Amino acid sequence: MTEPNTQQPQQFNMVPLEKEPGFGDVEEQGIRSSSSSTTPVHQYSSTQKTLSDPTDDDNDTPQRQSVRDSYPQFFVLPHLLKKHAWLLLAATTLVMIVYIWLYLGALWSPLTRVKNVEIVLYNADAGFDYSQTPPQLTQLFQSVTHNSSLGSIIQGQIMDPQGQLNHVVSWIDKSQEPGWDRESLVDHIEKGKSWGLLYIPANFSNNFLSYAPSTTNGPATLDSIKVVDMEYVFDQGRNYATHSIIEKYISKSMDIMAKTFERSLLTSAANQTLLQNMHPVLWVQAIHMTETVMNPVLVYGQNFAAYVVFIVQYIGSMLAVYSICKYLPNTIETIGVLTFPNEATAQLPIKKTSQIPKFPALRIVMARHTIAMMFSIIHTIFIWMVPQVLDAHQMSEHYNGGIAFAFIWFTGISFISILFLLSHLLTVDGFQGPATMLMILMFTSSCGIIDWVVMPGFFRVGVIFPFTYAVKGLRTIYFGSLRDEMWINWLVILAWIVIPGGITMVMARAEIRLRRENMRRTASVHASSRAPSVQTQL
């Protein structure tokens, strides 16, 4: 016989488990039916009530509490507004402030800085020749002009520090400097030394006398009068928007000066004599100004193309660098680095070399740059093609479409060089924001829309960026302006290819070699840990 087990059964405190969502009634019944038969199961009937049953109001209270406890499930906002959220808010706000400040700050109120624009004044007026003028009019003109040439009078009004014309732009008077003439001054403007030239020709005063009667030909006629004309020379292709602002101020100033001169004649003591003897056309506009446009912008949209092309090129370069670094496989770095052990060779030491040839790290880096340049050349084809196929596109007589294509692609390579460096410094996922901010800074400081001369001083930081020289170079190719400085554009952009590219090569090569060394160490640890188990199995 077996002795009965007199030991009391061990009791456990049962903790009720909450029913997990998704469990059905069938599963619940199954769980209950699997309980031990020795465990008492209390069957509760809805028809049974105890004396302690709560009232209906008391029954609602736990339900309301459970709804209130479930609020955090629906209102996730308080859980997101943590320290990191406020840091992100501050960072994104700062980015927006920088964007709006760079854009509007660069273009805000350029008219207030027109005074910084240098315009050359050259007075070549030879003076009045009274040989064909009646004596009474000769004395009259001498008294009105104080025996000075008309060009000297205008020169004095412009250069008078207290005069209104002197404060429009910065006038550079080269009339008394030897060695200057119209041709040399036009070349001076062509080379970008000044923004414009106001030239008073040698026959300026004599043209004014053509409105007076002649001792040989009698009263002046429409055929005998000559326009009292000054010449304003400027290089429009250098910066279309800036010259539009300057030309407006120069034209307005010369119009005011002409009206002032006419008023001084009509209010003088000899006004009646002048009205009777001078040809009436004189009083319509005594002094004219003719504009001579060098390197004109014939296609308005091509002025915008000179900088929009490089904005699009930079965006394409960002996409190329990000795609290559993010999506192209990096497994090529593992080829030939090590031979992963198997069961048969696990006991053998890991070799640093393999029978599979190993690609040098520098060659891998150069291959990635080569792929990026291939991307860039395809982008350049379509970027270059749009201005070329549009109607009436403009190209300087000194250059051709092939040079334009080469220059746009050359600039794109410099962008790729910069962006590869940023991707290595800031990681692939982290470089995009700074790269975009760099694009905004380069664009707004590149003289793309208006020149530094009418911008705040901060934006002269663009002198170090390749975007500035890209815009200048394409304007040279399109319009022919500043041709003597084209070699500077090529040289600066080349520097932005070589220097960041060289730094990136060194950093990427060291990074690949470090990752390979880590792979070898990891593989060596795994091999040493697997070797004993393999021997045991053998």
C-alpha cells in the first residue's frame, strides 16, 4: 500500500490578468476550460446579486475613470513636446530667419546705395566758336556763360559738392588727367573699372550755337541745327538689373540739369533776345543724353538664365551626391578584404588578404566621384539645352555654345566637390540642410540679381564662392562683358574642384580603410569563438 500523501497542497496567490485586446470569447472559454479540476471555479451569473452590489451611479464611476485614464492614448501632443521638440523648433526657426534675411536683405532698398556706383565724367568740350555768330549774340552768350564752355558749366554743376547732381552717384572726373580719351575710357568701362561714362564731346558748345542765327546763313533751320548731345556709355551685360537702376538715376539727373539750364536762360535779363533769335526747338529740350549700350542683353530671360542655370545645377549635384552616398551599394569595400571562415577553415587564422583582388580605397573614392561627374554631365545636357533651343537665344560673338556647355559642367563639378566634402563632414543624412543654406548664401551673394555695389556690405562674402564666378563667366559667354576676367572665373572654379576634392579623397580613403580594419577585427573575433566548437564536433 502506498501511504497517503498527507502534505497539504501548496497555495499560490492568483493575480488576475487583464484581458488583452483581440482575444475573443472562444479563446477566453478555452483558457477557462483548461483549468485544473482541483481548482474551484466561480461561475458568476448576471442574475445573481449580493447585498453589496453597487448602485447604477456607482457602476458608471469606474467607466468614467477608465475613459479618463485612456486620454493619453488619444492626446499624444504632451508626450511629443519634450526638450528635443523645442530644440528642433529653435533650429528650424533659425533656418527660416536666415533664408528670409538673405533673400530680402540682399535686395532691400538698393536705391539707397546708388551713391556707391562710380561713373566717370570726361569733358572734351572745345568751347564756343563765335566766328559765325552775330556780335550782339556773342556778347550775350559770353555774359550768360561767363566766357566758359557749355561743357565746363555742366561739369561744374555735376562736380559741385553742394549741388544735387553730385549726390546721385560717385562721379570720377578724368577731364584733367592726361592720356584719356573716349576710346580709352570705353575700354576702362569694358574692363569693369567703373560702371559708366558720361562723355561730353568736343563740339558740345558749338552744337548749342547752331540754334542761333549765322552771319552767313541767316536764321537757324531744322536742317542746320545740331543736337546738343552728351553720351552715357555702360556695359549692360555686366549686370542688367544694376544698370537698370543706375540708368534710371543718371537719366533723371540729366533731365533735371537740362530743365535747370533752360530755366536759367529764360529767367535771365536777355530772355527776350534769346526767345527772338534762338530756334524754338531749343526750348523743347536744350540738352540731350544719348545712351551707348555695350554688350547689350537682347533676350530679357537670358539675364535670369545666367544664374538660374546654376541654381538648378546645384540642386542636381545635391541629388547626385545624396543618391550615390545613400543608395549605391557600399559592399564593394568588402571585396577582397577578408575571407569569411566556414566550418572547415574556422580553426585557421584570418588573413588580411584574400585570393579575391582588393580594390584600393582611393580607387573606390575616385569611382564614386566619377559616377557623380557622369550624373552631372547628363544634368548639364538638359540644363544647357533649354536656353539654347528657346527662340532668339543670345550668345556673344566671342564664344559659342560648346564653351557654354563646358563652363556649366565645370561649375557643376565644383558643386559636387563641395557637396561630397559636406557629406563626409556631416554624414549623408545630415549634410542636406547645411548644403541648402550654402546654396542660398552663394546665390544671394553672387551678384546674380543685383551687384554688390548696391547691396549691404555683408554680401561681399560671395567673392570666395564659385557661384559668383559661375554667374560672371556665363554672362561673359552670353553677353560678352568682362572678357578680360574670364580666366579668373575658370581658375577660381578649378580651385573649388581641387581643394575640397582633395580633402574629400583623404578623408574618404581613411574612412574606408578604417571600416575595413574593423571588419577584419570583427571577423577575427567570430573566427576565434567558432574554432573550439568546430574542433569539438570533429
